Amino acid sequence: MIPHGRSGHRSNQQLFQLAYDTAKLFSEDPKGWLILLGPSGCGKTHLAVAVVNERIKRDQPALYKTAPDLLDDLRSTFDPEQEIPYIQSFDMLRNTPLLVIDDFGTQISTPWSKEKLDQLLNHRYNQQLPTIITTSISIEQIDDRIRNRISDGNLSCILILEEKLTYSPDYNWAPGLELQRHMTFKNFDWHRINLPPKQRESLEFVYRQALDYAKSPESWIIFQGVTGCGKTHLAAAIINYRYQAGNPALFIVVPEFLDHLRSTFSPESKISYDELFESVKKTPLLILDDFGEQETTPWAQEKLYQVINYRYNAQLPTVITTRYSLDDIDSRISSRFVDRKLSMTYNINVPDYRGDIDSKKSSRSSTRTGKYYRQK
């Protein structure tokens, strides 16, 4: 796990670092309650599970349950055929030396579920048994009785892993990218009927991977393939998905980015070199489109290396599209692309989709001609 998390914003990195350090100390000697707050995907579950794994590694008992599963398991114990009766199962939850309740707040709220959670947490509160609770909801949204226990500063340590930030309005499509603005997962055609079944299956697989990535961007993705295979569409679809969810991301065409970077040296430039370069380096999600199409000057290579190396070290989510093999890319950069711990490469081995359009036009033309001769 990355100690400072995956957020591209320093304030959130500091919050996560604090949570990481606290969870690590907690895993060594669990005392009190640890409450981890933050949106889905911020890393709170990872931290909680890491604590459990550390305790098990030390031959110490620990139990992990999501809130919905915990309640489902309790309900199932009322079945006479269950090996573990309700009283024994509930007693185990109440008295386990370390209990993790993940995704608190996602359970169905019924009088019975509220009563069981209240009984469970009230017992662990009174006995001061080590407990970790992760939740995506605010403390104010939790029922009063449980909230009072969670908020007890003598027992609980509440940690916010990630705050919602007011992002810069500059995170949007730049002029000249109108085509990419309309590229979405919904209008990506992976069904291409002219493709052999294996190529169609491969294209669908890459499409599914890109969609999953868009939901929770982590690590790096490299899309390789010929011009028109769909790699830019998938990259733009990821950006549009993130924008629709209100998340920051930046799409840049590599040759144009370098041209803009050069233009900042002009006295007439409205943006400074440092401002532009830093925004690209540190954006929470970066798309580098048409990588390899830039001029291979020492200056261009050095600027791209600086961007890639910074994001590699910070492990910031990045998507690269290129029609070149990794052997044709500067080894300092390609060595980052092939790191399996961070990066995944997808070779989109399908022809230019514009051939489909030509085929359809040709087919319609042949059909009309065929009808003409038959009628004649």
C-alpha cells in the first residue's frame, strides 16, 4: 500500500499518510476504536484489512465483516439447520479481540438491524474492545446511540482519509478536442460485426477493462494499436466518465502538449511554464494520447521523462495510448510502462474502424447495383 494514498492532492495525501501511520501502530497493539471515513475507493478497506492481516500474522485473533454480511450471517443463524446457533455466533462477534466492520452504513436499515448493531457496539464500547469501523457516510448520518459511542474521544480515533475538494474548473476538455468530448463507453462499438470472433472478444475484454478502470482509476494502463483501433476513444471515454462523476482528470495529446509547453516561453503567453508543467505532472488522472508521435528531440524526451518519472514515483493514475511498440520508446520511459506492479498493457489487435465504414458503404453500393441488374 502507498503510505500517502492515491490522491493527486497534497492535502488528501497528508490525511491518508496520517491514517496509514495510525493504522500501522494500531495493528501492533490494538487499543480503542479506529473509525475510518472517506469515499469509496479511498483506501479505508485496504487499511482495515491490512490491520487484520498483521494481527493474524502475529497469531492474534481478528475478525473482518462487512456490515451487510454481518447482519446476513446473524439472520441465517435462526435457521434450525445451521451448525452455529444465534447466541454463539452473536457472542463471538461481541467478544472477538479485534472486530472490523467494513462499509458501515450500507446495510439495510430495519428496526432489527439497528437493534443488533446497537447491541453489538454497545457491548464492545462498554468492554473497550478494539474495533475498526469504515464508512462512506458522515458521522452526522449515523444513528444517535452509535454516533455517541463512535464520537467518544476517550475511546475512538476518527480519521478522514479523503475530503471532497473543490477542483479547478480547468479540468475540462480543452479547445480542439470536440471529437474526444463525445467519445463515451456508450457509443464505443466493440460489437464490430466485420471482426473475427477472437478479435471481437479481445476488443470487448479491453472495453470492459477500461470501464472498470474508469470507475476507480488506479495504476497505469497502456493502450497499444494501429491508428483507428479505438484506443483514443477508450481513453477519452475514461475521462468523460470521470467528468460525469465530478472528478478531475486531464486529457492531453502529447505533441500538442509539448508545443504548448514551448509556447509558454513567449512573453505573450498567458500561462507560465511552471504552471502548465506542474498541472500535467500532478493531475489526479492523466491521459497521454498519441505517445510517440512527438518530435524526438532531447528537450522533448527530457520533458516527457520528467512527467512520466514523477507520476511513476507518486503512483498517480495514468493512461497512455500509442501505436508504437515499447521497444521503440525511450528505455527510460518504457521501463516504467512495463512495470507489472504498476502498469498493464493492452494490445488492441484490431484494424482501423474506418474500414468498417468503407465496407458498409461498399456493401450498400453493391446491393443497389445488384438490384439494378436483377430488375433489368
